[in-house]
Amino acid sequence: MRYCEKCQVEILDDTEYCPLCHNVLKIDKDVETEEFDSFPDVLGKKKIGAKITSVFFFATICSLIFAIYFDEILDYRAGFLYILTAAFLYTTLILNFATRETGYLFQIFVYTIGAVLFVLIVDFYYGFKGWSVDYVLPGAILLVDLVLLILMLCNNRNWQGYMASQLLMLLIGLIPVLLINLGVVKHPLVSEIAFLASLIVFLGTLILGGRVAREELKRRFHI
């Protein structure tokens, strides 16, 4: 068994160093395992996740090659293969960040942006009817705003920590407004609601939060 004399724990990971104190592990088959607590096999799970991610990334490359081959060489419209490529790429993205020690807020933003981009690709494949920018994009903004509100209510002792995320959503909410002015969005109601929701949530937190909220913004942006 692998164990750390300093921490008095059995290490299940296939590693030479203790993940707690980084001392060199002892290897002794005769040591009674009951004498030590066990440290879970974290690295093993990460390796499995990395292998699955690599499989999906390989599938993404293969799908993209076939799409280019059919589209450019055989002159066959293979848009569905581009959609499949985007689906594989999005799955790879999810798996990649799921196996990393990234914050859940960062993952929420990455997954949402990836989903919106995937829907945009599907919309373009079917001739760009505009439903992706009319409804999906502002709908995603509203969904993230709702998630931030729920997180603030569940974590009311540290609600001011979400100020930077709300400001980011306010800036992202300007994108549908810009698309309205450019004439890309044909049905602006949902986009306007999404921007107003982001604005109200941010201003509400800033005003009701008082000095604590303002100090949080100053701390985040070093003002």
C-alpha cells in the first residue's frame, strides 16, 4: 500500500507524493491498512475523465474532416456534419471543464455561451430564420440572471460576491440590443426584456446592497 507517514493516510491515487503535504510516499505491502485513513482516488477519476474528453475531441476532428470532405471535395451539402461537429465540440467543452477545478460560475457562463453558439450554428444551417438571436440568446441571458438570483438567495451571506457576474451579464445583455439596432433581431421583445432584467438585477443589488455592494465592485476592479 502507499501511505504517508506524516499525514497518516493511505493514498489510493497512483502517485509518488502525498497530495496533502507533498512528501514522498512509503510503499509497504505489510502495513495494516486499518491504521490509516484513506485519501480517495482523485487522480484516477481525472484520468478517466481526460480519456473520455480525448475520445470526444477525436470524434470532433473526424466529424469536421468528413464535413469538409463531403462539402468541398464531393460538393455535397453536409451541413448536418457541421452540426454534429459542433455537438461533439460542445460535449468536449463540457467534459473538459467538468474535470477541472474551475468555479461553478465560470462553468455556468462557459456552458451557456457554448449552448448559444451551438444553436446559432443550427440556425445558420437551416437558412438562418433568426430564432436563435430572437429567442435563444435573450432566453439564455434571462436564465443566467435567474440562476444568479437563486444563488444569491441560497448564499445570502456572500451575496455581494455575485456583483461582478451581474455586471458581466449586463454587458452581455447589450448584445441583443445591438443586434436590434443592426436589424438582425426581428422580434425584439424578448431581447428588450432580457436587457431590462439584467439592468434591474444589477441596479437592485447595487442600491439595496449599499456600501457593501459598492466596496465589492471597487475590490473586484481595483478602483
